[in-house]
Amino acid sequence: MPTGKNAQTTIWPPRALVWSLLLAISFAVPELARAQAEAPDGRKAVATREELQAALTEADRIANSGGFSSSYREDKQFEAGLIRERLTEGDFQVGDQVQLTVFGETDATGLQTVGPGRVLSVKGLPDIPLRGVLRSEVEPYLREQIGRYVRDAQVKARPMIRISVIGGVLKPGFYQLDADMMLSDAVMSAGGILATAEFKRSIIRRGEEMLLENEDFTNALADGRSLDQLNLRAGDAIEVGQKPTRDAYKTISMIAIIPGLILSIYGVGRMAGAF
């Protein structure tokens, strides 16, 4: 340990600070490990009908309670509407896709697109209606439907959503994304974000209707919420916000006007005898 003058200039962390850091690490590491165990590939399981029903009950409870702020109750009322629509109409919309694997049936295996009438057209089979089917139900449902025509059908199905990712991203456009993909990964799937991107200005919309915006968007990113958890469907748009920029043309125009104004003021002052 340094002595003399050097001992006076050496700063050691207070003991309380060291213990605080150690405690923080001891709590953080298990939480991080648990989070990684739940979603090692950055995805989360899509919601079951029972889970959606439970979420709906909770959203209704909060929306009808006087113990919360009006804005929070409105948010929960809106969320309840989205969940009700899912429970009634199902998750699949025209343009969505299902990565379908039917073992031993090459013609039926591949990326299948939901067509008009919200049906899945699989080669060699009658159209399969998907109205009212949740993403979590699609695999057993397709196994049952295909099993009517293929004996002992072994089916794997991965649901995908057709959404647009626009705004402050490198490659804006429409993307077919896994329903269980986290919102952060969905944003990065569009080539990453621009240097001007600003998440607190971001929104998710369905036509003219805002599903998520500003602080709620950043919270969804931080919480690792998936597209399915956000109740997204085909046609929804993730719009990454961008920092406001000044209009260069207006700025240049104002700079060009200033010398003229100065000269004009000087001329009027001369005529009035002020100069």
C-alpha cells in the first residue's frame, strides 16, 4: 500500500459501496440466467387461449377499477379489445405465412401463405380455414385437418406475421417475422437502426389506430415483449422514430435574408438621421 504523500492521493471505494455492488451482482446474475433460460434464442412462446383469457380478465378488472389512473384504465380497455378480437377471430390474416412441415409429404411441406377468406391452401389438400385459430393452436389444428387425408400425419407448423418495419431503419419494408420474435429483434430484422433513430418517438399502428407509442414502445423493448404478446397481426406497422432535424433549406434561406435585413435597417436609420 502506498505511504506518505502517495497514500493521501490514493482513493479507495467506500466499504459500503463495495458491498452494494456485490449485492447488486448477486441478484442480477441469477435473474439474467433465468431470463436466458426462458428465451435462449430471443423468442417467447405464443399465448395460449387460456393465457389470453386470463390476460383479458385482468385487463377488464383494471379497466373497470377506480384504483388506477384514467389513462392506464384506457390503455387496459384498449388492450382488452385487442385480446377479445384475437379470441373470437383468431390470429391469422391474409398475407400471414405458416412454415409447414408434413413428414413424408414433400408436396405439403414448405412456406404456406394465408389466402383470401383466411384459408391455407396446401398442395393436394382441400383449403383449410384458419378463422378463429390462434397461433398457439395452429400446429395441433393442422395436424387434425391434414390427418383426415394423410394417415398418421406428423406435422410441424411455425406461424409468421406479415408486418412492415419502417422509419429509422436501414431497410424499411414488409417482413414475414416469427410471431414469437421479440420486438427488438423485429426492428433489427430490417437491417438495423439508423444513427438518427430515437425509440421514444416510435409507434406501432394498425392503419390510423395507434397500438403502442412513445414510452410504451420503449418499455416493450426493455421488457423483451414478443410480437404475439403485443397482439400484432398482418398489416400492422412498426415505425421506428427518428430525431427531429432542421430543414436545411429554411435555415439557409434565413441566413441569406439576415444581411438584407441589416442593410435595410441601416438604410432606414440613415434616412432618419439615427446613424
